[in-house]
Amino acid sequence: MSVLATLLRRDLAALLPGSARGNSLLPLLFFLAVAMLYPFAIGPEPQLLAATGGGVIWVAALLAAILPLDRLLATDVENGFFDQWTLRGIAEEVVVAVRLLAHWLSFGPIIIAAAIPASALVGMDGETLRIVLIGLLAGTPGLAAIGIIIAAVTVGLRGGGAALSGLLMIPLAVPLLIFGAGSLSSGGEGGLALTGAISLVLVAIAPFAGGAAIRAAREG
């Protein structure tokens, strides 16, 4: 347990602001920028803003989750940290699971909190905001899991790896967007339940898929 706690503290120190790899303010600023620019793009019509604002917040959350992908795993693989952990008997799956938790903690709660001022920018009412917040709480772990899997799959790439990560993540995140944003028009419960179920499945498989991809990259 102490090993897992040490890994988590290390990962949070790397991903949160104040380190070379960490900049949690960037997803937050990007998220708020999308929310601020959206009313200028479609006009000030309150009904239109309220009807489409929840979907825009979901898309902004997805795009904000893409930003740190190139920093999640590549540096540790290049510097040989995964080799050292393997020699100490720590499996890649364990490291990836801890990194997944750290990744979500570095952007998920921040995005959920930022959705509150963003909702005011798009004229969202209280009930819609409640559904959006629950949906983001259920869906952002799935976004983090997709990000970890893609970061592991592209860990051996050079140059265009970051761009490819974003291109891969967008289509894979479509089911979460469909059910998460769709819950706003369906009354909430059904879409939120499906969002949570998909997210749980992604979180369950991410350590195994990510660990296998990292082993393949190291042995290749």
C-alpha cells in the first residue's frame, strides 16, 4: 500500500502545477475559453444558449482532457522508470492504474468545478447544471481511461504522437459524449447511468490495455 501511495504522490506532483510536466491550469483555461467564446459564435439568444450549452461543456471537457496526453507516460518510458519498477516487482498494470487515478485527479475535479461558472456563461438553469455535473462526475474517469490507453499505445511514437493521440481519443470518446450530453434531453437518469457504466468499463480495462501496450513498446 505504501508503494501505491508513493507512486500516486509522485504522479500528482508531476501532473499538477509546479513541475515540468504538470500544468493543470491549461485544461482549465482552455475549458473556460471555450465556454466564453461559444456565446459569441452563436449569438446572445438565451434559449439557444441554454439548449446547447450542456453539449458545449461536454465537448470542452473532452478537448481539455486531450491536452496532457503527451506527458502522461512517454517521459517515464524514455527515462527507463518502467524498467526500474519492473525490476522492483511493480507490474506495468499497477503503475498505469495509479497514473490513471492521478490523471483524473489532475483535471476531472477542476473541470467539474469550472462547469459552474461556465454554466452561467451559457445561460444554463439549475436543473440542467445538476445533470451536467453528475454526468461529468460519471464520465470524466472514462475520458481519463481513454487518455491513458491512447498514451500507452502511442508511447513509442516520436514527433506526431501528440497529434495522433488527440485524433484517436475523439472518436473513442463519442459514446461518452452521446450518453452524457444526451442525458440533458432525455431527462437525465438513463443517459447518466449509461455514461457511468461505460466509464466503469473503461476504467476497469485501462490498466491492462495500457500495461500491455507499454510492455510491447519496451520490448519492441
